[in-house]
Amino acid sequence: MQEIKGFSKLSKQAKMEWIANTYFNGDQTVIDNLKSYWHSDESIQKLHDEFVENTITNFYLPLGVAPNFEINDKVYCVPMAIEESSVVAAAAKSAAFWKERGGFKATVSNTNKVGHVHFIWKGRNPASLVEWFNNNKSIFLEETQRLTANMEARGGGIKSISLENKTHLEKGYYQLEAQFETIDAMGANFINSCLEQFSKTLESGLHSSTLAESEKEVEIIMCILSNYTPDCLVKVEVSCPVDELNVEGSVPPLEFAEKFIRAINIANIEPYRATTHNKGVMNGIDAVALATGNDFRAIEASAHAYASKDGQYKSLTNATIDPDGIFRFWIEVPMAVGTVGGITNLHPTVKFCHKLLGNPKAKELMMIIASTGLAQNFGAVRSLVTTGIQKGHMKMHLFNILNQLEATETEKETIRKEFETKTVSHKAVIDAFCQLRGIKVDRKIRKEI
Ligand code: MEV
């Protein structure tokens, strides 16, 4: 395929034309299709165009909502942006289930974020570097003052800065490690700016110090926040007496609870299962993170690193039955989210999602997102240890087909009951329905079935 220079300088129209000509034999319908996703309001489209580079159109994902999420006695209607069917339905079903049993209880234990200046220092005497750093620590804070003033006014800022000797891992490798409180911002720009200033203070401070010439040389490798935020942690729990775990009519509650706990234990001892198990958790977490304009890649990275904190990749959720017969199910997950900054105050749909949630602060949003992850995991594991996961997927599929066949609401309700209570395939249900109604299914629908 063709190489192009200066693509970013082309107009949006010219970019689409180049794509249509280069990759689609000049097919103009490709351009029409891309344009059909532009927003009708030019100013809103311009806003979207400017979020990233080389924008040609918008990429649609469904935005669903899961109502009835009771978290710390407050009920939310949670927005979820996701392409995978059944996820929103599962979250809503779990939310309603736990609402009847006291809802989700959430706490944020800390909101510390971390960043590093990674550098190489080849001086002979590490103690002299340590001494210099301890004597000059306050200068690092003074020289970042112009960057931290606003954040401090909001109650945040730099919480600590330390020198870490990592030479046992790599020759000459040291870090300046800093802890930050960024309040309602995810804080990436703030943290990275502070770190870059630290690196300048380090270089200039060492050069003007009284250390030996050979001890003044420092090579800054990089300054960057860490997306691993084990001290920015949220915990959410649901609980109820075991005998209230009447999930699917046919499974006795204790049998369900024990099987459920066994499934969680399997995720704790078997990384193959843990990966899929946590993927299900992230179905919920990512969908809310995306809908609220948060960096779901950062959240994913941190969650998976946390899942490995004991040296083996494990489940992010846990479950137990207390001696007094109470079933407990909880998640503990690190999460750096923002309710200000980034696209949160710009993207119209993201703004809508924040408003829908009552414009929560970052801590509250952490609790909402983690609760959705827990709900999602409950729904997935519940299906897995009872009906099997395909039943839910097939139900969605069945209803898509029934809608196309214009089944009435009463007919759909009868069919739903039959499908949920009997071991019967979606195909058999559709065939029976068509026979009853005397419908001849056209080839297109037949193929979908
Ligand atoms: C599918 O997106 C997610 C599940 O595989 C999660 C799980 O297995 O726990 C259903």
C-alpha cells in the first residue's frame, strides 16, 4: 500500500479521499458512510475532531444503562459504553438482585498516586547522593510550587518525595519516587509536569553542589507517573444470609453459594481462569470508565498488576461464608479516575453520564465503577455455575429474532419463561413460535438463527 507524507496536514475531506482512493478503489460510498457518522451540529463535530489527531469520523458504541444500583444507600442508574451483548443486562440483573439484599457497601481506603524520575547516577559513594538529597529535599518542593499551587488550593499536591536506590537491579539506577494527591483529577498531566521539574532540579542541584565532579553527573532516563496505583484503592462488598441466595429457581442457596465460592477459588489458584474471570470484572469497570470519559487502559493496567501482587495472577474478587451463615462477596481494586479534566468536561455524552450519576466526586465514582465490576462478576459467575454462559447470550439472540418476527410483548414474556425454566434451544423456541403463528421465516432471518 501507498506511503504518504504530510497526511496530518490534509483537510478531513482530503484524508477521507486518500483513504477511499488508496484502500477502497475510489469507492465514494466509503466517504458517504464515514460522513454519515458526523454530528449534525458542526460545533459538536469540531469538538470531537479535536480530541485526537487525524480524525475522519466518530466511532459509535452503544451507551446502555443499568438502573437500581444501590451503593452506600444511594441508588444510581449506571451508564455503560460497551459493544458486548449481555453485559449491561447482567449488570442490571445483579444490581436489582443485590438491591433487595442491602446493596453494595463501598469504601475508598486511599487515593495516593505515584510517579518516578528514573535516572542513572554513577558516583562512587551512594551515601553522598543520599546526603545531598536529604539536605535539598525542600528545594524540589519549592521549585514545583508554581505547578502545585492550584492543586494545593483544592487540597491536593505532592505528598512525599524520596530517593530510591535500585542499583541492585541495574547498575547506577536510582529513582526519585513521589506520592501525589490529585483530588478529583486523574492527575496524569499534573504528576508528569511535577516529575519533569524534579528532574531539572536534580540536574541543576547536583551541578551546583559541592560534591566531587564525578558525583555531579546524572543521566535522566525518563519522568513518568506509574499507572500502578495500589494505594489508590477501592473495596466493595455485598452480603446476605446464605438462604437468601435464591438465584435460579432450581439451585438450593447453599449449593449455589458453595459452588460460587469454589469458582472464585479456582480463579485464585489457576491463572488461566483468573484472566477470564477478571476480564468479566473489567467488562463492568471499563464500560463505566469509558462512559465517564476515564482512561480505561490505565485502569486495566493497574487492575491486572494488582491481581499479580502476590506473585501469581489471581482473582480481583473473593467470596466466603462467615461462621454465622452470611455469604460475602467483595472486590478490591486500584483505580485512578477523574471527574474533572480530560474529556470529562468537554464530551457532551460524557457530561451527560456524569450528570446521570449526580456529578460524583472521584472517590464516589471509584465506588460506582468498582460496584459495577463486582456486579458484572457476580452475574458472570452465577451464570457459569448454574445455567452456563451461553443461555444468557442465546436469550439475547432469541429476543433479537423475536423482535424481527414482530412478536408481541405477551408472546415474548411467555417465551422468556419457557426459555428460562426449560432445557430448550432458542431454535426450537423460534420454530414452535413460527408454527403457532403460521409464520414462514425468510432466508435472512433463517441464516441469523
Ligand atoms: C465474557 O465477556 C466474560 C466472561 O467470560 C467472564 C467469566 O468467565 O467470568 C463470561
